[in-house]
Amino acid sequence: MRLTEQQINQYNTFGFIVVRGLFEPLAGSMIEHYMKMRAEGSKPGDTGGTMDVPNDPNHEFPRMINMHDWDQSTQYWSTASELIHIAGELINDKPVLCQTMLYFKPPGGRGQALHQDQQYITTDPLIGVWVALDKSDQSVGQMIVIPKSHQYGLLEVEPADTSISFTNVQSVIPQDAEQVGLDMEPGDVLFFDGKMIHGSYRNSTADRWRRSFICHYIGENSQSFVAPQGKHVSHLKV
């Protein structure tokens, strides 16, 4: 599919767009695939988050990372023409896959504190792609975005509240920032700028999952940069 001018303008203005139903036919089979992989045991790079909350179910179902390096299905899905074409339109360059993740977020699981992806991946432009595999709403800790926050530039980092976040770092949020929750159905896809502040809160349900498939792409002509002191997760002092 091709994006409309309105969609491209929305991305440039607000830092994100949601394309409804783009991966809807695949969501169920992706859940089945990754749950089977998780049941096989540990994988390279697994992370269940900080260990100061030992009863966080994310420890039992840790987030996978860079599965495309060793899993053929992930490589196929992460390079699907539907994702590559839209990402290319939004960054105005040929996309190059640089990261994949699968976030399980089981019932009761902690979310991830609000952050900018370029506080982790210091390449510009960078675009994130977040595929909802389950219904995502406030109860399960939906994706939270701060519209137009990509216009702030790279922000400073500070310690996060690890009672609600499985990571210990977050962006310093501007006082006038408005947090917006995105209701998404299985197969809906969020495309967002690498500087847009986003994250999520705890899955407060007892019986629902909020699994998501995540890709990051840089442009073929993207440039690496050095984050100013205090604006990269590695600079956090705790």
C-alpha cells in the first residue's frame, strides 16, 4: 500500500501514524510462533527487566531481541514489503533493518518507562515499527505516545520507577507534554519517529496478554551520532 499525503503529513507533524489492519492476517500465527519459541527456553539477549521486582511475570516471559539473526520467520516478517515500503516513505530513504524484538507483557507484567529510541540507538533517521499482536487498550498497558515530542530533540534521561517499568531509565518529560494512549487491534501497526517519546504502563489484567512485534529501521543514508552527555541510557547514574 501507499500512504496518503495526509498520513505522511501526520507522521511529520505528530511523529507517528497507525496503519490499521496491516498485519491482521498474521497476528495469530505470530503469537503461536513466538509462544512456542518462548516455551523452548532462553534465547540470546533475553531480558525480563530489573530484578528488584522478582514477581514480575516478565521474568518468566522475557522480551526477545534480534530474533531475525537466528529465526527465519522473524527475518521474513521484519522485511515484509508492507513494512519496508511504508517505513521508506516516512524516512524518505531505503530502510535497513537494525533491530527486532518481541515483548510478551503477560498479565500483571510491568511496562516500559517513557523514552526515546534514539536514547538507545544513536542513528538518524531512525523509525520504530510496533505491531500489536493482541488487542491493546488501557487495561493491558497500551502504547503511550507524546505527540510532537520528536520536535523536542534528544532529551535528558533520568531513573525510572521500576515498580511499574521493567527498565530503569526514562526520558525527562517536558512539563507541557500530553500523554495519549493508542487503542489498537491485532495487526494494527504503529510507525513512529526515533525521537518520539513513547512507552507503556503495567498490564493490570489477570487474564489478558499484550504481545507486540517490534522492528527498528535506519535509512541507507542514515548517520550515526554521539549523544550529548546525559541524553543516552548509558549515561544514567543510579
